[in-house]
Amino acid sequence: MTVLFETLQERLFNSHSAEIMLMFQNQIKEEYYENKMALNWIKKELPEGINFKDKKLAKERYSKIQLDPGEAIGVIAAQSVGEPGTQMTMRSFHFAGVAELNVTLGLPRIIEVLDARKIPSTPTMHIYLKSPYNKDKNKADQIAQQIKQTVLEDVTNQYSVDLAQGEINILFDKDELKRRSLTLNKVYEQLSDQIKSADLKKKTASISIILKDKDIKKLYKLKEKLRNIIISGVSGITDVLAYTNENDEFIIQTFGSNLRDVAEIKEVDFARTKTNNFYEIESVLGIEAVREAILNEVMHILDQEGMTVDERHISLISDLMTRDGRIKGITRHGITKEKESVLARAAFEIPLSHLVDAAVSGERDNLVSIVENVMINQPVPIGTGLPELFVKMDGVKPKPSKTTKKQVKK
């Protein structure tokens, strides 16, 4: 039991997972209140300014997170999120400092998170910097420009095509190159790595690209391709903004996300860097990081809307979305599709399709959950409907009620 307690203590007192509490509430007994290790662990988690004197606080804290056997935690969690959701704003965008950087918030973002969309409508990152870069505005702006994706079109003044020679001449904007911390040599190196079908020639303020076979169609195709060639920055991050938080620390907010490439920048404090693309988090940091990101994202949105929702209800949802080691949305293609009950699947969406498929394949519904029992009007197996009472009546005769004649007349 001691080993069990050690492995579960963090989830019980920190993430408040409803599933874990329900499964193990009968196994964690009174003796563990007296466990010195447990008391020391709880002491570290106390808010600042509260002194830990005895076991009373541990008992109070544990009693608040207990669940009654058979409690419908799923229904309660759904109602806890669904009811405030009806009061949330329908705005699609929120101006985060400047008009160029829009971020989806409110109800539309909640829907994106719970549906587990592959790509957010407005992908964004909050990139934290190491000291001393996070205290100097010029250094923060310089790193932001290095992160921002720069294509050839951004630093050029003019493209000219010489059809006779099969040559494209690119004239560069020196001021723009300087602002983005680029030089003509760096641009030349990038173009040389990416263009293999032509010869490059560097001049004072321009670069000439000469096709080997002088085909006119290929020449114009190459000209259009050149405009979107990435010459610096992180792919996918199209805009950046350095802003300060309450601690006067400079943070870079981006439009676009690329967690893997940002992690390789030495000035970035990757441990605190955030993105709203959960599939990037999964590929770089793993499924446990996704679980925490979903919890933090939904709680942040609800806090901004002024909604008070118990963290454990959101934690249950994030646990459910990531329990199989991959991200699953609460949609008919995700979690709902995996329900064992035919009636429960039919109650969510496209009922006719589910019922026909179940009939063809000969599926059996054992009516073990809530939805299917409600549909056929019988007690649901939760709360008082969970236990069954059997009483042995052998040899016991029912006693007649003591009703007087006066009571009968009345």
C-alpha cells in the first residue's frame, strides 16, 4: 500500500484526477494521514503564508477531493463545462497587442481544443527568452526578427529577366537586409543550397541566377518560385511581436508555430515556451505534455471569460482525450466512436447509420452506461441506481399495519 500511495499522491493532490480518486478512495486509509512523508509532501504544496502544524489540514484537504461510490463524474464534468459555455462570447478573434496578431479565444477556441483540430485557426507561440535577452528590448527584438520567417520577396527591390541570356537578376534592399540581420553572403549561401538547376553569381547589391538550358517556361517558373524561398528564420512563423509581462520580462508572441525548430535556438528558454498546436507538442514532448497543455489552455480561456469551473472537471476531459497515448477529440470520429454502446453512439450523432451498422454486424448492447438506460426509460447505473438490494425473507411474515377505525373513516 505504501508503494501505491507514493505513486498516486501527486495525481490525487495535484491534478485531482477524478478517475484515480474513484478507483482508489477505499484503498487510501486513515493510516496515511499519519504518514510523515505524506505530510511533508502536502506541506510543500501549501499556499505561501500558511503554516503546517498538524494532520488536520491534510484530512480536510483529502475529504474535499473524495467522491461517493457511483457518482456520475462524467455527467458532472460535462455539465460543469457545458453550462458556462452557453454564456461565453462568440468572438472569433482577440487583439493581442497589435492588430496583426489575432488569436482565437472564447467559445470558438474551446470547440477547437475539444474537437482536437489538427491545425488551430490561429496558430501562435509564446516564446520565453533566457537572461539577459528577456530584459533588453533591443535584444528581444533582434531575436524576434531572427525567428520570423523571411522569404526572398521580403528583402528584394526588383526582379529582372533576361530572356536572351536565360538570366534572372535580383536587386536587394540593403536597409531591409540590415533590419533582419542578414547579409548578401548569407542570402547567397541559402540560395545556393536550395537551387541546384542553375548557376548563381553574386554582385555588389544583387544576385544573378543563370539557367543552364535557357528554357523560357522554366525561367518564369523559377522566378515565381524564388519569391517564396525561405532564406532565414523559422519556417511557419510569419509574424512576431515582443511584449512585456507583469514581471517586465520580454516575451515573443508569434503568428504561426514550429516548436521543434524554436527549441534549437540557444537564446530561447524552451522549458517555458508555449504553443497552441497540440499535435506539435505531442511530436516534440509527448502525450503527457499534451494532457497538461489542454488543461492549461481551457482553464486560461475560462478565466479570461470570467467563468469558474473546477479544475478537476477539465482534468477529467484532458485525461480522456489523451488516455490511449494519442490525441482524440470528443467527436463522432474520436472518443464517441469508441463507445461500446450502440445506443450511446446513436444518441450523439447520425443515429440511423449507427443503428443500421449495429444491426448488420449483430452488435449487442449490455446497457451498462447512462445514455442508453435513459433512452429506454430504466434506472441508470449510477448513484443509488448502482447497487442492487437482496433481502432474505424466509420465515418472516409481514406484520399488518396498526390502523384504527377512526383513521380509516377519515
